[in-house]
Amino acid sequence: MTKNNITETYDVIILGGGPAGLTAGIYLGRAKVKTLIINEGSIGGQMVLTHAIANFPGVDIDISGRDLSLKMKAQAKAFGCDFESNVEVTGIDLSGELKQVEIDGDEVFAAKSIIIASGGTPRPLGVNGESQFKGQGISYCATCDGDFFTDKEILVVGGGNSALEEAVSLTQYARKVTVIHQFDHFQATEHAIKLAQNNAKISFIMESEIQHIIGDQTLKGVEIMHMKTKARSQVFADGIFIFIGYIANTDSLPDSIILNARNEIITDENMATNIDGVFAAGDVREKQFRQITTAVSDGTIAALSAIDYLQK
Amino acid sequence: MLSTNLKHLTSVEDFNQVVENNENVMICCGRMGPMCLPVYDVMENLEEKYDHVTFYDMAFDAPYANVLRSHPKAAKFMGLPFTFYFKNGEAVEATSSIQSKKQIKDILDVQFS
Ligand SMILES: Cc1cc2nc3c(=O)[nH]c(=O)nc-3n(C[C@H](O)[C@H](O)[C@H](O)COP(=O)(O)OP(=O)(O)OC[C@H]3O[C@@H](n4cnc5c(N)ncnc54)[C@H](O)[C@@H]3O)c2cc1C
């Protein structure tokens, strides 16, 4: 993609304006490194999806994800970071000494170093009918859409903490909640499992996967298959809430960057990728715990490593 | 009233007037929640580039929002926000739940080209 019509050259370009990218921006800006943060979505990334963030140190325990995002952005801006947000990244070239990022198909920015902090996106079920019924029976946010399902029967897909916690919260509205999970055990804390199991409105279908959505004008339910017996059956419901994890936003990266089998970027402990001058931070990289605090930590290390790289 | 940087519709009269007096209108009817905020952000971001479109928000829980909540195009909607596109007073498109910038631009480009 190498282009000659460069709009502006920076020391560092950060791809992603979630907590990892914003923290990297704060450190780089403060070190007087000329930095551009390019963000495809809303500033704050997944933080914006959170009503109250109770586990980020030093802030009010009911601070909303949006407010925390705006605070982090203001801090990065105050230290001199430039922002291009709500843009579409249409090209990334990591090959030369000066790396390039094209946005919206017209502007090209260059930098000596790149920090990839593009985070994750909710994993879709990937079955027929999912996009047709999104917002019309299929939801990815219990707090947003729960009240549309008052006195109705709903399915919750997933077996992690999010799925079980959201299943419990949906019982405020729904008459009946059925959790469908592909394994014979949950990947959640004992506390979350107990709360869900002790709730009289919740029942469980284990070791089963949704094959497709049933419905014509309106959503009617799903067809599921038992993972061991391969037996198929239909489960009727008015709505489906999907919480089956996140996928790393690495689609737009060139093939030269090494990813693991789950398409997450592999880094060393200094957040360095296999390409000189290219670092990765936050949920986009291979790691076990995905939290705001861990994203912030990655962002710090990536920024300090980028500064080291620039000084070499 | 929603705390966005968009213009707000705060009554049915307001709504009628805006929709009747502007050729292209996009209205996002939602709350200050995770699925709605990204849509407001995209609208704020597009306001300058799409100067032939008038962008508004409306608070979903306000009584006057019934004009959109009970709109026939929203009959099957079960996800916030409800986003409407009006051309010459007529609702030409409506979506339910979060939409990406690309999805919104695609609708604007087709309906209000
Ligand atoms: C519903 C929900 C609730 C949560 N609650 C909590 C909580 O209470 N506490 C907690 O610690 N953690 C919580 N988390 C997890 C936490 O939000 C994430 O671990 C954290 O946001 C990851 O930060 P990040 O910067 O790596 O990525 P993200 O937050 O995903 O941000 C990445 C940003 O990059 C943008 N982007 C994507 N692709 C590109 C590209 N090619 N170029 C440029 N930009 C791009 C995205 O649009 C996004 O804005 C929650 C997550 C969710 C979904």
C-alpha cells in the first residue's frame, strides 16, 4: 500500500482508542513524542459498553465507561496527542522504516513506530438468521434491551461470567431464561455459577450449540444440536441474548504480523510484535486476562517500548 | 433530554416541524446506554460531512418519543436505539440496535444521495 501523498508524519501512530491506546497516548504525549491516535469506533472502545466500572482503581465505583473514556481522552489530549476518531482504517503498511496507515480511503499518515491497540468485538453466533433478527429479538446487551422482554421467554447463549451474570440480570424482566452452553461445565467464577443456578427463573441446556434461528416475520426460537449425541431439537423463545466472548480486531492487519490460532497478536513481555517498531497492547494481543487495568498496563509498556525503539 | 452534542427533539410538535421542514432527517431515539452512545458519536462525526442531512436525537423514555416508539416501522423493534431516516416527511428506513459508521453511511448514501 506504500503511498507518497502523506498527510502528516508522526513518531508513533496508535491504532485504537480504548484504554490500551489512550494510556499509550498519555505516556507518549507526556514524553513529548509526536503521537496520533486513530480510532475506528467511539473513543473508549469496549469501556463505552459498560454502565458502571467498579474495578478501576482511584475513580468513583459507579463511574460509567463513557465518563472514564472521556477522562482518559482528555488526559491524552492535554499531553498533546492528536486524534482521528470514528474513521475507517482502509490500509496498513508495516513494511518500511516509516510505517503507513490510510484512513477513509483518502488520507495517509506515517510513523516510525506503530502501537496496535485495536481491541476486540463481540463474537457473533455466526448462524443463519442472526443478522436478520439483530435488534428484533437478538441482542448483545442485557442492560440496554432487557425491558423489551418483560414477561417473555428468552435464551442466553454462553457459559462465561458475562453470560451467567447477564442471565441473572435478565430475570428482572423475563418470565423464563434458558442458558444454552456448548460445554458440560461453565467458564465462570463459582460465585457467578451459584447465583445463576440458584435463580428459579433460570434453566440450562448444556453441551448444545445453536444451528440456526427459527422465525419468519418474528423470531420464534432456535434449532440446537447436542454436541455428543448430535440429536437436534427446537427451543422456542421470544428473544436471544448472545455473550460468547470477543474476537480480536486483527482483520485489517497485513499478513506479515504473527497471530496465534485465535487471530490474536503474539507479543513478548515488552509488547513487541515480530515486526521491528510495531507493538501491540490490550485485548488484541494473546493473553489470559482482558480487563481495563490490564489494557492500561499493556498500553504503558507498549508506549515505553516505543520510546526506547525511537531512541535507538 | 439526552446529553449528546446533537440537536434534541423534545416534543411531538418539534418532531413534526423538523420532519416536515427538512428534506433529509436522521433521528436516533435512545438512552445514554452502550448500544446508543456509539450511534450518537457517529452522527456527531458525520454532521459536518453530510450537511444536506439534519441530525437529531430523542430521549426514548420521554412521553413524546411515543411518536417513534409506536411508529409502524418500529413494530418489531426490540433493541435500542431506534434510528429513523425521514425523506420529505416520510420514514424511508429505520434500524434497531447499534449500527456501525459504515452501516449508517450506507443508508445515508442510498436514501439521501
Ligand atoms: C460489556 C462489557 C463490560 C466490561 N466490563 C468491564 C469492567 O467492569 N471492568 C474491566 O476492567 N473490564 C471490563 N470489560 C473489559 C474491558 O472493557 C476491555 O478489556 C478493555 O476495554 C480492552 O481495552 P483495549 O484498549 O485493548 O480495547 P477496546 O476497548 O476494544 O478498544 C479498541 C478500540 O480500537 C478500535 N479499533 C478496532 N479496529 C481498529 C483499527 N483497525 N484501527 C483503529 N482502531 C480500531 C475499536 O473501535 C475500539 O474503539 C468489559 C467489556 C465489555 C464488553
